[in-house]
Amino acid sequence: MSDNIIQPKVTRVDDLLPEGLAGFVAGKVTDPMMNMGNYPVTMARDPRLYDWYQFTHVVYDVDDDLSPLADACKTILLTALEKSGRRLDRLFKIRIVNSLPGTQERAQPHIDIVGPHQTGIWFPFDSDGTTDVMFERSWLQTWDTPETFSVAESLEARANTWYDFDGTHWRYTGRPDKFDSRYCVVFNFVALPK
């Protein structure tokens, strides 16, 4: 395999948060009163990252809490790292994403930021539509898009489930078909062993 095609290592933690805390955090990150168009004015908006069928609430970006949901979201990340024997080295971005229902047409796979990092995803509720992590990756700090993609792992949206993987792997976020929405909290970070 070439340097740009490698099997991603996906960490999965089921029942990440204790039941009461999971319900509390899920209620916060899916609150219908939350501004699902919260973008910092300084954030570059690459159209390849923000598809028309998704609403996004940016919680944290480049060392700034941008939302009152920052503490609830950081609880998710720090719990996931604790349970997998790691510690946080650097946090780049946290976003809450709500994908609208529709056909499972293939959109362009994407990466969130260039350069070495990890991507974590936490689902507050069950939904359908998988997040497909590709073999292909963009590790040379460019946005060059491969001509073809092949799915390495399909991550199911299950309540209180955490996944993380090398964020340089391209991924595709599916849309719900049977559910009204597909919420997830997405993290871009660097973690180190304890």
C-alpha cells in the first residue's frame, strides 16, 4: 500500500458517559433552542466541509470557547481519553453537527483540518446513516482530494458511543433515512499516552 492508503485504527467506547450524565449532555447538545448556524467569523469555511444537508454549531475553535456548551463537550472528550488511557495534548476544534434526513447520496468525503491530528465523534442518540472512514488519507498537509475512495470502517450512530481515529483519513458522513436527525459531536485534537 502507498503512504496515502493505510488501515485506520478506530477506537470505540460504548456507554462512554454514565447514564445520567449522558442524558444531561445529550439534552444540551441537541437542544432545539441552540443556534445551529454558530460559526466564528475567523473560521475559514471550505465548502467541501459544510454540506447543505448539515447544520453546525461550532463550540470551540483555535483556543477559544465559542459556546456555552464547551464544558459539556469537553467532558465527552476528556472521559473518552481517560477510558482509553490517554491525555489531551492539544484541542483544535469542537463542533455539533445535525445531518438532515434524506437519500444516502454520496457526498464528497472530507477531512476537518490539515496536519496530524485525531478526530473523535460522539453520538448522543441512535440514528441511521454511517460515518465511513476511508483508507485514503491526506497526511502531507494539503487538501488534495484523491480521485477514488474505498471504505475502511463504517461507524454506526449509537447513543453514548465514542469513536476516534487518525483525522488525516478522509471520511463521509451519512444522512439519516429512518430518523428525523443525526446529531454528533465532532472533535479535532492531539492525544498522548498517559
